[in-house]
Amino acid sequence: MNPQSPQGAAGRLLRAARWYPRRAPLTLAYVCLLLAGHVWIGHGLSADRAADLLRHVSTNLDNLQDHPVTALLGSVLLFDGTLTDVASLDFVGTFITLGLGVCCFLAWAEQRWGKLRAAAVFLGGHVVATLLTAVVITVALRQGWYPQDVRQATDYGVSYGAQTVLAIGTLALPRWGRLPWVLFVLAWPVGGAEWPGPIPDFTTIGHLVAAALGFALLAVPAFRRPRGRADGTTATTAEPAMPAPEARTSTSA
């Protein structure tokens, strides 16, 4: 047994916590906003007002037709999950989307490509996956695969954007870990899927679409190299890089 191992792990965690605000300030601010919104919804509003707000920002078909911008942007400012019921499957979903997706891999993307490109990947995944899923829902309703009340479903959260950065974050892993990670990113939403017809529920579809978007970005040359000088080389810095991330049952967008 190596007595230095616990100290080494603790040291890495302390360094990561110290570097996080400098290397990923946008991610840190976003996480704080999500946590504040979670507390506000859960404790600052009455149950009726909270339910009304969540219905208003849900990215369901009716809202996307009536107030699409408010629904798309409002949805991504909240997360659906639990931070306290650690024995539940909902906490597992929160750990994957908020913990790994936002706190770890979005921070990694911000450090690697900068604030604007990281935000574009995250928001792009959220918006594009939501809109493509809306197309699937429309077709499924016409075919009778989904019940009609899915048009007003309460569906909000960060998980589509998180799923996109989880997928593109494959680059953060060593080569031997990339295939298992790809399988994990694709498999975890399917584990809690419901099958009202020949296709799974729309949130499972949305997560798979978001993952596909992230994996597709891996083929874009601009995303295969870190930000740096015009010649494509990485700018050097006196500070060590922030450590790469270690590798809801409610699957809302």
C-alpha cells in the first residue's frame, strides 16, 4: 500500500478546486446559477407557483409553438433532479448530468476551447436536440405512438446540453477509455426508457440525439485541438492544466 496515494489524491482535488474559478469561470457561474434556481424553485416559491413556472419553461410542443425562446432559455437555467436523496435513481441522473456533464466536462470544454465555444456546444446541444426531438414527437403523435397529453408535458433541465458535452468530452479521456465511455453515454439514458410504442419516450430520444450531436463534433477539426495560436499549436502557460474529469433517472431536457 502506498501511503502517499491518499495525500496525492487530496492534493489533486485541492489544486482542481483552486484552479477551477480561473480555468472555468463561466462554468462555475452557471453551476451557481443552477443551484440557486434549484433552491428557489424548491424553497422560495409556493408549490403552485413553482409548478406554474416549470410548466411555462418546459420545452413541450405547445410552449415551443407559443413562446419558444422563453421555453428554450428558461429550461436550461434549471435542472431536474435531486441533490439530497442520494439513494434514488434521480440522484444518479443528477450526478451524471449536473456533476459529470456540467461541473466536469463543461469546465473541461471551457478550459480547452474557451468560454464562447464551450457555451456554443452546450447551448447548441440543448437547442438542437430539443427541436429535433419536437419533430420526432410530432411524427409520433400523428402515428399514435405517443399519447396526446405529451404536448403539454413538463420537460425542462440541462441534460441535453450535458449529454452533448459528455459526448464531445470523449476527447478528454485516454484512448483505452474512449470506447467504454461512448457506450456509457449512449446506454445510460436507455436504461430508464419507457416504450409507449415502437420508439422510446421522447426524453430518451432527446438524449440520444444530443449524444449524436456531441459525437459528430468530434469529427470537426476545430474541436480536435485546444485553443492556441493561429498555427494550431497550444499556447503554453506557467500554470498546470486543470485535471481532466474522472470518468436523472428523470431524463428531461
